[in-house]
Amino acid sequence: MLLCITGSAFAQKTREQLEKEKSENQSKIREIQNILKQTSSQKNVNLGQLKALNQQINTYKKQIDLLSDDLDLLDSELKVLEKRKQKLDSSLAKLKEEYGHMIYEASKRNAYFNQLVFLFSAGTFNQFVLRYKYLKQYTEARQGQAKEIEALQTKVVAERQRITAKKNQQKNVLNTRVTESTKLEGLKVKQNEVIQELSQKEVELRRQIAENKRATDLLEANIRRIAERERRERLERERREREEREARRKAERERIARENAEREKKGEAAIVVAPKEEEPIDVSGMSAEENTLASSFTASQSRLPWPVRGFVSGHFGQRPHAVLKGVMVDNLGVDIQTPAGELVKAVYDGVVLDVTEMPGMGNVVAIQHGNYMTIYAKMTGVIVRAGQKVKARENIGKVAPGGDGTSELQFQIWKNTSRLNPENWLMRR
């Protein structure tokens, strides 16, 4: 049903937008529940379980907010329906009054004289015809009003049914909001229990932080090595191209000099060559294809597909530890928590630069997109090789199972040797 919202409700979401957001958020809740089941299947609590609980709490909060928006919208829709019904009731009452007056007048005429008498008492034939037309129009007008009253009554009944349905819908949404609020409180209790239990494992958590840092440092060093290798290769390629261009220009000058020497011997005029416009030199050392790819990748900011399903369990840059106070952790990209074995897809067209296995990071794949690079770590079952061209959304491997039951993909984006925040590049979810 279309709804025109005006005045103070102008900024309100449309029914279609709201239902879409509710459906998408409900899908997220189910997705995180599946991830939470996996992490909760372990005997001991872990950080992955806490992260999934935190995310589940956030999605439930959003769902409750959306349900509140739904109640506001239903209230607005009800006001529109009530107003429309009032107008119909008013029109119907007025029409009934007019119809009653017409019936009353008709009954008075029937009491004093017969329609046939009225017709045949006409003085002329033309007057007879006019009286006949008048009676016919009068009868048709009464019949038309009767039909109009019947149609309006049908509309009033329909509006009443819509209002009743809308009120029932409002009641269902309110009940759902209460149910979701109860679930949210239960999740918060579980969250506190997990935090308390994890707080008693400080030694183990600090050991995990140290291991993660060693693995991260090793990964960063490997990425910078790959980036430096690519930079040297580009510079070498640019140097060779520059030397080849200079060699071609020198050969051309020598050819023209020889021809002019021959022409001079014959007494002919020398060849005059207009200076050629210098060919542009790409200081980045990238080929035309790489430049095109880099430009299109740049234009894809905030529109890249996600490499896996799931949620961001570790954000980019330095962040406080989820449990240990005063402890900061640094992330080169983002961690995306997802079920083990989830297919990993390339986020953009490119060329596989490197496939390697690293301690704490599993299989790592680096894909080049011009002067950009996307990194996919903590993988298993990689099905691509170095030098292979890949397309966006093409499968490149699977997410490896975590030792504590938490499975995450480490995803990074680099431009040359600078790391970028992947959340600014991926599509909003």
C-alpha cells in the first residue's frame, strides 16, 4: 500500500525501505547465530565467542530500533487511514441525507398525483416529452445516488478492515519488539559471563596477543617485500622502455643524417624534420593496462564486494583489546569472522602476485590491481597460483578453521607500500 507522508513525518522511512532493512538485519542475526554456534561449541570461552556476542548484541539493538521505527510508521499510516475513513463517513452521511430528501419529495408527489396524470396533463406534445425526460432523469438520479451510496459503504467497510489489520500488525510488531528486547537482555548476561571468564585468562590472552603480533609483523614484512619487488620491477621496466625510446630516436637521427649526406652529394635539399612531441613517461613504471586497472579500482571505493560472508570482528588500525584494559592491538586490515570452510572470493579483477604459507596466518594470497594490492590471509585450500589472472568474485580458497573454534579471514588493502582501511572500500552491509 502506498503511503504519502507529509509534515513532521517527512523524514520517516517508507514502508518498503523499512521492510528491506528489517529483512537484511534479520539475515545478519541468523548469520551471526551460525558463527556463534561454532565458537560456542568449544568447551572453553574464547575471544571469537565474545566478538560474535558483541556483534549479535549490536544487530539486536538495531532490530529493536527498526521495530520502533516500524511502530512510528504504523502509527502514521493509521492516522492517514482514520482521516480517509472520516472523509468517507462524512461523504456517505451527506449522500444519504440528499437521497433521503429526494425520496421524501418523491413520496409527496406520489401522494398528490400519479406520474401518468402528470404526463398526460401536458398541454402540448413538446411539453409531454419534456415531462417524460424530467421523470426519467429524476429516476436515474435516484438510482445513481443509490449506487454511489452502496459504493461508498463498500469503501468504508474496506477502510475499517484496513484499520483493523493495521492495528493487528501494530500489536504484532510491539510483541516482537518485546521478544527481541528479552533476547537482547539474555545476550548481555551471556556477554558479561564471557568477559568475566576471559578476564581470568590474562596470561593466555597476552600469549595470544604476542603470537598474533609476531604473525602480523611477519606478514607485513612479506607484503612490503612483495611491494618493493614490484616497485623495482616497474622501475626496471620503465628504464628499459626509456632506453629503447632513446635508441629508436638515435637510430632515426642517424638515418636522416645519412640520407641528408647523400642528398647533399647530389645537390638536393636536405630533409628537414619537425621536432616530435616527447612521448609521456609514466614515472610509476606501470603499463597502460595496469594504469587502467588502478584507476578503475580507485573508482570502486565503498563498492567492493566482501571477500566472505560474516562480520568485521577486528577493525583496522590500533584499537583497545576487547578484554585487557590498557592493552592496544594493531590490525593491518580487518578480520572477518565467518564459519570455517567459507569460500573466499577476490574482490576485484587482478593478477595473483604471491601465494605463500606463513606461521599464524595460514595460506596468504596477494592480488595486484595496478598499484593496489589486496591480501587474503588465514586461508586453506588455495586454488590460485602466482601469475594467474583472476576476476572479481572468483573463488581463490577457503577460510581456515581457527585453533580455538574461531574462524576469521584477515583482509587487507595496500596502495604501493601504504596500508588502507578496507572498511572504506567494501560495500556497506
